Amino acid sequence: MPFRAVVAVRSAAACVAISAAIALFPASRAAAQDSVKFLLDWVPTGDYAAYYAALDRGFYREAGLNVTIERGFGSSDTVTKIATGVAPFGVADLASVMTGRVRSQTPVKAVASVFTRPPHSIFVLVDSGIRSFKDLEGKSVAGAPGSAVRVFLPLVLARNNVDAAKIRLINSEPATMGPLLVSGQANAVTGFLSNRPRFEAMAREQGKEVRVLQFAETLQIYGLSLIAPEALIQKNPDLVRRFVAATLRGVAFAKDNPRAAVESMAKVVPGLEVNRETGAMEIASFLTFESDVAKRLPLGAFDAEQLRRTWEAVAEAQQLDVKATSPESFVVRDFVPRR
């Protein structure tokens, strides 16, 4: 079933529940606009359109915020920049938050979940003969070193009985993944599921088709989350609350209006192909709303069991001591609605 259809099948009652949950934290109006920078984890593509919709539709303004959105250079880099004061807010893979806190005592926490399903994926061409992770043995896989996908790749391979020593890893920039795949310079490439529309468009131009191997088939963990430095969380929780509420309004709006969200984004990000990037936004909504935990909990909330599984997977993949800290130490639950 297409991602658009999967997201659309959510019942009217569920959509009402999401809106009601957001309304529990209404965007408060401030007398003066607080200027804040919001760092993405990578370049602005359609899967980030929800944040630009929040900007264009005035959700941030109504929350008393003057928000500037800037591109990122990977989740780990975004976490580091948030920790060092480059920006007060960012979006990054929860795995990077966990790794940074344990390895480097990085004072950053997740304040709301975004992707309740893992977006990490491997893309191959249909005519490659690769149908499973096991089929990657003897093949080349291109990926960005330090990316969230590469972090979990050894774990996913091990759980699928794949001999990682038989895979040739190629270090590449994310922007080169599509061309490497379509040209055959790599048998497979890593990326988020939301890359699918772009890779498929490139493949179609060459008369080819793309197949996706999703890590979600092996791991059910959290992906992207909104993050903030501990100092800000402690000193100005109202600012954090307003930012989270306005951002989640954008996420909810983009779910119901993906094309409008991308059109909002296109006003400030030149060169976006609206049709293709609308597909990416629809996949982002699928990753946010179409999971067991998303159907049970308010938008942005963390499920304790899935949080535990995420930490266990990160600890195993990064060879960290899972007993070093509690999974709850990575998140703050004060800024999203509770049931």
C-alpha cells in the first residue's frame, strides 16, 4: 500500500485525538518575539517540510518565536552544536543523543519524539538480485561515515546472520548516494526511508526500479527527535515548551496537508521539486504516525518500552555499557501532553 494511503487510513477519531493532545499545550503568545535558531540534521528536503509549515503558517510566531531554520551536517554534528550553544534547538537521531551523552557527557536531551519508526534503510536496484540483508554479502554498500544508518548497520547485519566481513563499505557523501546507486558504482546505498522518492526518480530516468531494505524489519526503535541543551531546559522551560508545541503543530499540519507543507518550504528553499518532495513528506508522516506507540500515545511522547529498546540497540551497536545509565536519562517528558 502506498505511504500516502497508509497514513490516510488513520481514523477520524485518531486525528481528533492528535489535535486534542496538541491543544493541551497551546502556543502561548509572548509580548516580544524570542529569536531562536533551529538546526536540522541534514539538508532541507521534503521530509522536513513540517518545520517550514510551522514557520510559514505562523505557528512559531503565535508562540512568540522568531525561528530561523538552518541545514545540518549529520545528527552527531547537530547534537554537538546544540551542546556548544550554536543553536538552542535541533532535530537529530535519538541514537546520536544517547551516544553523545554516554561517550562525551554531551549535555543534550530529547524533548519530543518525531519519528516513532526507524527511518534507516538500505536501497538497492531491483535488477541487482538483492532481496534481503543476507544478499548483501559479496556486495558493496555506500554510506556516510558516522551517519545514523551506519551506526546500526553492523547490528542489523548481525541479527540477519550476515557476515559483515563479506561486505565492502564505501565512504561517501549523502548527496552522492542516488547517483552511486543508479550508476552501479555501488550495489547498495544507505539512507533514510524518506530518500525513496528521490532515488526512485533517478532510477526511473534510467529505466530502473528501487527496492528498500528497511531496518524496521529488524529493529523497532526511535528515529529523529527534537533536542535541546540541558541548560536551556532547566533555565527556560517556557521557551522549550513553546517551541515544542509550535513544532508539533507543524508536524500535525503536514500530516494532513503534505503538499501545502512542501509549498511552504519551497518559499524559502529554492529548487524543490514539489511533487517529489511531497512524497518525502508523506513518508516522514508515516514514520511519525504509523506505529503502535504513535497510535497509543500523544504526538511527541516517548514510550518507555520502545525507549528502552532504542537504548539497548544503541549500546549494542556502539559497544556501550547498557547499564551505565537509564533510558529515561536521555529524554525530558515535560514538554508534550500526557495521557
